[in-house]
Amino acid sequence: MNFEETLAQRTKEAQAVLESFLPRQEGYAKTVLEAMHYSVLAGGKRLRPVLMAEVFSLFGGQGDVIRPFMAALEMIHNYSLVHDDLPAMDNDEYRRGRKTTWRVYGEGMAVLAGDGLLNYAYETACSAFGMLESKSGSECAAQYRAVAKALAILTRKAGVYGMVGGQCADLAAEESSPEDVTEEMLLFIHRNKTAALMESAMMIGAVLAGASEAEIAQMEHVAENIGLAFQIRDDILDVTGQQEVLGKPVGSDEKNHKVTYVSLNGLDRAREEVDRLTREALDTLRGLDRRSPFLEELLQRLVYRDK
């Protein structure tokens, strides 16, 4: 299969994993369960579970223990979108071509749907303990330690020292004067709001496959670089992209007086930084004693996209 066919197959597999872990829509809590389904199944590239599964395979991982974590991370990603769309946050009425959760179910139910997805994500991830093979001695202990470590990564990268912390800084930046938003603050936002969940995906894949501490750290570094490059590329596209391709208005950052990497450093330096970050990430991957051409191509396409 070529890259496009492989990606389509991996995405289809990730979608099936996600759907297999969603709760039934029944009982007195049926409305919030329906809202959760509506939110999660609104489409999307399923990038994070695809990354997690690919890194798991890269380091020789086997079995189904990765599946609950694939589903859990996608639930967390989608809960963040539900809350981002709320009137108190970005006040968006449409996402991926259809009405956002709060526009369909109301603000209160959308808050509960996001809360439900976040909590059910952790419940789903914890089910991995029950999937461990019955083994004795050190091998059994190692399996349990790996799942516990994966849970710790998932919770931290999604929380105040990860995505939530990045969202907090992003809100603060929007309420600040443009001259008060520094490059350090902007990179903190990108590193946590965007890169943290990518880091979670790649680190968990490595942890559950039994990778070494050095290899896990390398995956964190790769994901951080790609996450930063992705966001800087987003800033570039807002200036140079075409609305017909992007599917959204261009020039919105300047119109809204939003501080971006481009507004701080200019287009040329922004492009140079995207290249540097991506090259460094790929060099790290290629420095391993194992290769995944699909993963390398996926990360490059993620950064050098037109929309």
C-alpha cells in the first residue's frame, strides 16, 4: 500500500477502536451519553491514536493493551474541543461542518458532555489493567508498571501541566495587550495546548511497548518539535494560505490583533523554525535502531500541509 492507503487503513482502525469503547446511550443519563457520542463521532483525522499505535508497533509492542489508551486519548482531545467551542471560551457554532455540541444540546449539557468524556477516558484507560496477561514474577510486575506509567503520562499531559495549562495561558494572552505577549509565553502555549497530547500519544506507545527511558524521552522530544512546528505552520497559513483550501478565512490573526510566531518574528524566520524543528524531529527518529517510513512521512505531512 502507498502512504495514503496506509493512512486511511490506520485511521479506520483507530475509529473502530474508539467506537468499541464508547458507552451505551441508555438510562437516565442518556442525554449526556448521546451528547458524548455526537461530540466524538463528529469526524476528525484520529491523528493521536494513529501516532500512538504506530510508535507501539515501532518498538515491538504486541497485544490489545494499547487499545484503551488509543480511545482514551481521543476522548480527551474531543472533550477539549467541546469545551473550547462554548460561549465562555471560543463561542464557535460550527465544527467540521456541523453544529457544535452546545448549539445542539445546550451549554449546560455540553459542559457535562465534556466532563463525561474526560472522566470516561480515564475509566477506559484503566480497563487496560484487566487486559494484562496472567503472568508471574517480574514480567507481570513490569506489565503493571508500564500501564501505571502510561496512565500517569496521560493524566499529566492532559492536565494543568499540559493541555489545560496551555489553554489557561492562551486565555490570559487573549486578555493581555499584544505587547505583553512574549515569544516565551507563545511557545509555552503551543508546547502545552497542542504538543502535549502528541507527546502523550507517542510516549504511551513507547511505554506500553517496553521502550527504554531514553527512547521514551526521544519520543517526547519528537512530538514536542512536531507540535510546535504544526502551530507555527498554522500561523504561516493564516498569512499565506488560500481561503478555498483552508476552509476558513485567512488573515484572521492580524484582524483580531492576535500575537503569533509570524507577527513576532516574520515569515522568513517562522519558515526557518518550522524546517529546523521538523528536521530535528526526523533526525531523532532516524537515529533509532528501528525505522518506520510511514511514521516519518506522517509527521512531515502533518507539518507541511496546506490546510
